Amino acid sequence: MSDLPVNLAYLAAAVLFVFGLKMLGSPSAARRGNALSAAGMLIAVVATLLARDIVAFHWIAVAAVAGAVVGALAARLVAMTAMPEMVALFNGSGGIASLLVGSAALFPATAGVSSVDAGGISMFTATTILLSVLIGGVTFSGSIVAWGKLAAVLPSGALVFAGQRLVNGGIFAALLVCGVFFALAPAPDSPYFIAVLVLALALGVMAAVPIGGADMPVVISLLNSYSGLAACAAGFAINNNILIVSGSLVGAAGIILTNIMCKAMNRSLVNVLFSGFGAAKSGAKVEGEVKPISADDAGLILEAASAVTFVPGYGMAVAQAQHVVHELGELLEENGCEVTYAIHPVAGRMPGHMNVLLAEANVPYDQLVEMDDINRRMANVDVAVVIGANDVVNTAAREDDSSPIYGMPTINVDHARTVFVLKRSMASGFAGVDNPLFFGANTRMLFGDAKASIAALIASLKA
């Protein structure tokens, strides 16, 4: 196939990417947007395979079959609760793919699709190869660390040590020096290229380990942006237009999402990346009297309520309680109650985690209410049911200026007439900060597994 039909196909794919990305901004249109973007990628892949630069298909076919098998198994077997870990691995896969594609531009077999002249690799191509390897390597190793923290393979807290920033600064300086020497004399066997590759992987690890679990939503969205930027650089390295476009879209969308996550935590990106947040507990020690409640008594209060708001958190994901939560919501609606679900931007361990879980349980999109909107209505809510959330409802963020989460916007459930907090214990959340909400005058603690507690509430309402 000549260049013109391929580029027209790439243009059509790019249009589908843009419209698909736009539709992802609405929960009701997100699935269609995802399908539209997938169709665009299919067009791009087919057009690339038909391009004249493709001379052999056997390894491509093997890789396509292997990828299809892995993707199908992941879609069928990975639980929704494990979605943050899978997203982290996806980001890492994008990073390593860009690293390999960029590296391939160094070899003669790819000379026809990269900016290689008679004198060798151009400075521009060498720079784009360098960027794809650097960003791709950081994305890959950083994503592996993020996956380890999310999957509890590694400690979820921040890992910091004396002189850590100096070490990171030294690695970055060495990367710059090796990168300059490589760009001046690019070659596949260049020792500076190998050094850049190793140092990039090391920098990804060192950049991710000091970030605590409470900041994982920000880290995941940032790594997603990195994977896009790495793909964009690889696209320039091999002169592929659709890779440049798609990588730019992913990179820009990831940066925007990262900025939204940071604003939701009232923190700067620099603070997230370099503060070592979560490395140690701080803030005032909270003391008071906890008021437990039984499922039967809580059921009586819910039965009399006219407005109930559920506030889901990672505990709901761990207990896989989203389906019984929806069932309880339907029972309350049948009783004439107005039911809403308050969604904090950083609830869970990835952006949109709670939206994904509630969508799986078929909760109507119009019942999902964003933080700012629900806070304006919270004083009129009879019962706020907090399900495994902690940091996103922590009143210390408003009241304790010595707390590490002070200033972080929260869902103000304490303004509701009654608050039910469903937790296994009084343990603090991922941020490691005590929550004064648990001792509030209008708070009742319903201890136990969230799924079992909700099931007990359902049984109480049906009795």
C-alpha cells in the first residue's frame, strides 16, 4: 500500500481517537467512547500492516496471537478490584513497548522508517530514540513498582532514606551526560546507549519507591501520561504519524488527569513526587468514644430515612461489595428514599476506581454525584453510609493544620444528620492518618466486612 492510503487511514484513526477520548468524559458515553477508540486503533494497526515497509508477518502474527490471548485472559479473569494493578501493568507495557520500538530505530532493518541519512542516524532521530528509551524505561520500572505497591507485593508506604534526592539527582545527571554522548555518536552497540537504558530503569524505581500508597491515583495517571509521551517519541524515531498522534493524545490526557488528581488532593505534583508523603504518621492524636451500632439498629434508621448517600472507598473494592450496595440502594428507593453515590476524585487506588466498580454493579449514572455537588447537599442527607473510605472523608483535612492531608478537599459526611462508617477496625487509611470522624457525635461505627455488613442491612430491611 502506498503512503497516501496509509496516511488517510491514520487520519481516520486519529479522528476516532479524538471523538472516543471526548466520550470518555461522560460515564454514560464512556463505553461507546472506548469502543470508538478501539476501532480507531484497529484501523491504524491494519493500515500499518499493509504499509510497504512491512516485509515479514510471521513474528507479527506470533506476537498478535500472544497479545490476544493475554488480553482475553485479563478481561475474563482479572477482578474489578484488581483493576488498579492491571492499569499499572498496562502503563508499564506501553513504556517497555516504546523503549523497544525506539531502540529498534538504531538498527539497519528499520532504516527505511527512521530519519537515517547516508552519514548515519541524524541528530534529531538520535534525540527521539533517546527520549523514547528514557521515558519508556522510567515508565516501565516505575509502573512495576506501582503494581507492587497496589498488589501488596511491596510495602504500600513511602520508602525514603537519607540522601535519596541526591541519589536521584546523580542518576538524572548521569542520564544527561550519557545521553549527550550517545546523541553525538549514535550506534546500537554504544556503551552510552546501554548506560541510558540501565539508568532509566533505575530512575523509574527510585522515583516510585518514595511515593506512598495514598498518592497512587496520581502516580498511575502520571505514568499513563509518560507512556503516551514515550510512544510519541518512538513515533518520531520511526517516522510513524499515528504513533505520534496517539502518543500525544495519551500524554496530554494523562497530564490533565494528573492535574485534576492533584487539585483533588490540594497538592502540587512536585509535592506528590518529592515529599515522601506517607513515610510517617503525623498530625494530632485523635481520642474519643466510639459508638458502635448493630445492623438491625442501622436498618431501622435507614428505613426511616428519606435521603441516603453512599460514599464508597477502597474497602468496598476489597470486600467486592458493590453489588450488594446497589441492592441496598434499590431497596431504599422502593421505600421512597432518594439514593445517591458520592464520588471523590481520588477514592480507591486509581482515577475513576469507584465509578468502574459501581458501573459493574449497574448503578445508574445519574445517581453518581461528584464531591463538590454532594457537599452542597450533605446537610439535607439523613444518612451518609461510608463504605471502606477513610482519607476522603477525614475531617482532619479541614480541622487539623498539623495533619499531612490538611487542605485536601473531602466529602463532608459529618454534615449529614447521621453517619454510618463501615470498617473492619479502627485502623487508619492508606495515608496513615487518624480520622476524627469516627468519634463524631452523629457517627455510628458498623464493624465487619463491608459486604457482610451490607448484606445484614439488606436482611434487616427485608424483615
